Amino acid sequence: MPVLNQLLVAEKGKGSFLNGKKTKVSNKKALVNSSIVNGSIAYFEDIGKLENLVTLFRRARGGKVGIGGIYGYSLVTQGIIDICVDPKSEIYDIAAPSIIVEEAGGKFSDLHGKSSLSSGSFVATNGLLHDQVLKILNS
């Protein structure tokens, strides 16, 4: 993220680093205490999951809207935000961030919980909230 003078780096099995400093996801277990960022609201509407996103925001209570993408992943990786969801992504947008999030201790999947990078969607969490998030997004 050159505009922020930040470089996120991760290597499988060796951790995740921001400007040389090790990163770690949050340890929040309760959805009510968590914060969330998301991709385009219009894309959630396009796939029929806008109401699910609203439910997730109501339960999370610490939400921020519309700062998904690499910055959203970065915030999850640093433990600043607990959940980042995006209903529309390309493999080139999420291949590197998936490793970065996991190496920081988080979990990364598509909206259905599969570890596919080509399904076109993603959910990145601290890992502790992942199942709760998927349940709400798919109810």
C-alpha cells in the first residue's frame, strides 16, 4: 500500500509482517464486540445477501462501511478490525492477502466457507469469529 507507506509481507509458515513488524489478528470471540469492514453494498445486493450483511453489522456493532480490499485485509491482519467481507473478488485480489491473513493467525475463505480463491468472494476474520460470520451470511 504505497500511499500509506506500508508493505505487508508473509510467507507460508513464517508469519505475517507489516513494515518488518510481526502482525497478529485480534482475539475477540464475541461478535457483539467485533468490528467489520466490507466491500461494495451493491455487490451484496446483487447476490441477495444485503439483509445478511445488515444483520451481521447489527450484531457486530463496531462496523465500518466500505473499506474492504487490501486495506480491509490489512486491518484484520493487524488486529484493528476483526472481520472483512467482500462478495466480489478476483483471484489476483485475494491470493496474497489470503496467506497474509492466515499467517497473522486469521482465517480466510469464500462466503460459503470454502478455501477456494476462485469462487469470487471472500471472508477474512480473526478465526475465532469465522463460523459465526458465515452462519449469518448464509442464513
